[in-house]
Amino acid sequence: LKNEFKGKVKPASELKKNTSSLSTGSLGLDLNLKRPIPIGIHELAGPFGSGKTTISLHILANAQAKGLPTYFVNMERALNDDIVGFIPGLDQDKLVVLNPTTGEEAAEMVLMIFRSIDNAVVVLDSVTSCSATEAVIKKDMNEMTMGVLAKLMSTFLSKVNPLVYDSGGRLILINQVRDQLSP
């Protein structure tokens, strides 16, 4: 098996140790998580105004303190100087803010980061905003576009998952929980 898949097969004892973790900035949350924000993909989900972006910015500040590159994919367009300036230890000059127009563009930006930069910490704010896909934008308001976001996220996650782990990075997906459908 080793010869057929050269470089792809190794004993479990050689797996990358996932010991590095980043604090959320909240001792209570860190204690409840048991091991805050290890390498991999994570989701912060909650209702509007519950502090998802604030927690993600604290994680980015803690990443910067460890010398890790930090990125914020600003699909919501809600990030501003008031929010960023409020987070102690967050160096605004070291935080790269990306402003994609479509969900596909956001996905490509994130993929590019993890393909080219090791140990990157990327926040995607938000999964819901990625529903502004090219297909949705081109349609009329009354045309159905069911399943477009699900297809985009399925393809994106299958591509980004190995990149995140192989690069030693972290991807934090912010997702807003809704209890009602809009009329």
C-alpha cells in the first residue's frame, strides 16, 4: 500500500500533533470547550447580536499574539473600526479584511489562503451571507434558487477541509441561527 500511495500513507504515530489551541477570549467558554479552538474547521452559531463576531475577533487577537496570520472575510459588511478597535490586543494592521461580492468569490479567497499560507486563522462572516451566489444574483427576485447555498457549502467544505488541516490552520464559520422564516 505504501508504494501505491507514496506520501499519502503513514502510521498513526506520525500524524501531526494537534496540540496548539487558541483561546476564545472567554475563560468560561474555554473551560466549557475543554480545549479551545484547535486546528480545523469550527462554527460559531447563534442568534443575531449574540457576540459571534466579537468572539471571533478575540480569537484573531489571540492568534496574532502567537504570531499567526489572520484574515476576516467580511461577507456581512458589518465589520467596522468601532468593532475592531474595541478588541484588546487586535492589531488592525495585521488583520487582513477581505470583501468578496459573492459566495463563490468568498470561497475562492478562503481556498487561496489555505493553499498558500501555513497556520492561517480565517473567519468567514457569515455562511448565511454566502447565499448571495452568482446564480442568486442573476435571477429575478421571484425566481426559486433553492439548494444553491447548500451546493456551494458542500463543495467548498470538501475542498477546504484537507487544506485547513494540512496547513495547520483554523477556519471559523459564523452562522446566524434563525427561528422564523422571513415573509
